Amino acid sequence: MNDVTPSATPTKRRCTVTVSARAWHGSKAAAQSVGCGSISELLEKLGNGELAVVLADEVGPPVDGQQDVVPTASATKGASASAQVVTAWPLDAADGYSGPAQSPVQSKAWLPQTVRSRFSLGKLPKLVLTATCASLIVLPILYVLDLRLSGSPKATVDLEGALTLKTGDTIAGYDVTDHMRIRPVHPVTGAANVPHDGVDLATPSGTPVYAVGVTGDQVTVECWWDVDGGGWVAEQTTESYPQLVFQSLHLLENECRSGKFTSGEVIALTGNSGLGSGEHYDFRVKLDGRYIDPPKQFVEAALTGKTLARDGKLSEF
């Protein structure tokens, strides 16, 4: 027999993993639930095969809440070790034991005591807790991976803190002639207490209207006639703001273009269709189906063709 010189213990290499706060707390809870002092110890035991994580459907049906036999002294002495059981192996493979191919309930009579105790109801809460903690670690990783594969995450915009426009303001070189409010009297019909759901600007007929969205966004435009006085309307939806709808009213007839566009492209021309006292541009924003006071950056984007960054700020040319 040839002499073999034992090799030196391999040096452990540092491994850095970035996880979310939720995943970090979940991994700490998983370590504590199996008696490990740290996450590193949990990972080391998983790597050494001392612990294992299996799918819930591998556990098999639970048996009654009592142990099949009275624990022996050795089993009592190993109580602290049994607290580290985080999984239940299939009955035909537990502890390397191979028995006849029977159902779990029929076969538990020939299983060793340590194996049978793993399948008692007393172990199920710990198993469920460990599975929950493991899911807290894995799910955020899968979520981030899904975002990487499916494209950029949705953009954000501070709607509560966003600047809005008032009558007399100027935006993109055009005067604001009316803002979102309840009008005491409608300027055309004379009706009292009529809500005005957008911002009016004094634009000459034929002023370009642009697709609103984050740089590179695909914008879907639908053109339709508003029977309530809005005339030709261009309704925009964009992939980065799925909860928002942008509307441009009183557009020039036959100059509203339905279809798919890239943010910053011309989609329509302003006019004076529908009810109005003169040519102008009416811009509106819906959030989850309800009108909100249009944020300034969206109005400017619609009139200049500037696109937005993912933080909701207007990008500069």
C-alpha cells in the first residue's frame, strides 16, 4: 500500500453576496431556527451535508402527534442535535436506510426511531419555519433575476411633491390660461360649477404634441372623439408609468395619430376641436382612473419632446 501524505487543509476563500434587507433577516432567522450561531455556520453545515433543504412535497403525509416509541437515553441526550433537523428525507432514503416499498404509514413500523421522530407533528412547525425563512432568501433573488431578464424596472415619480401649474404661469414658452379647478361658470356653455380636469395653455393651432415617457419608452396612443366637448383626444399610456394615462384634448382634426411611438416623437397637433373659446392645448393626467393635477414635467414633456429619467425628472437635451 502506498503512503499518502495528507494534504493541507484548503484555505477558505472569502465570498461576498449582496442580498436585500428582507433576505438578510430571513437568513438570520433560518440560522437561529436550526441552532446555528451565524449565517456562515448555517451555510457551512449545508455545504457539509449536516443540514439539508428539501421541497415541501418531499416530506410526505404527517403521522399522529405522538412518538412511536419512548425516547431512549441516547435520544434524550441528543435533543440539542435534533433541534438542527431542518428537513425530512423521503421514507425510503432516510439515513441511507432502504426498506420495502410501502406507503409512509404502513412502513413506519420498520423505520429506526430517529427517522420516525422526524416525521412527527412536533417537527412540522420547525420545518415550516425553515421553509419560510428559506423562501425569504430565495424569492428576492428570483425577483431581481426576473427584472434583469424582463427589462428595466418601472420608473418612479413623486406625484405628491411634484410642481403643478397655475393660471398665469408660463411653460415651454406658452402661457397657462386655466388650471385644474371647479369653474364657477363654463366659458362656452355657461353651466355653473363645472370641473376642469386639466391645464389649458395658449398654443397656436398646429403646435406639435409629443409622446410622454422615460427615454426609450414605447408609448401607445389611442385617438378618439370626446362627445362631452373635448374634441379630438390623444390618450397615451407608457410602459414606465403603467398607472398613469396622459390625455391631450381639442386637437387638430385628422392630425391625431394612433399607434406605437417612442417617447419624444410627435403624436398630434393642437387645434380647437370640441367646445372651446379659442385655439388652445388642454393636457390632463389620470392616476388609476382618476384625474390629478398634471405635474409640470409631464406638461413640458408633451410640448417640447423632452423625455424623462427614471427618477421622474425631465432630461435635458
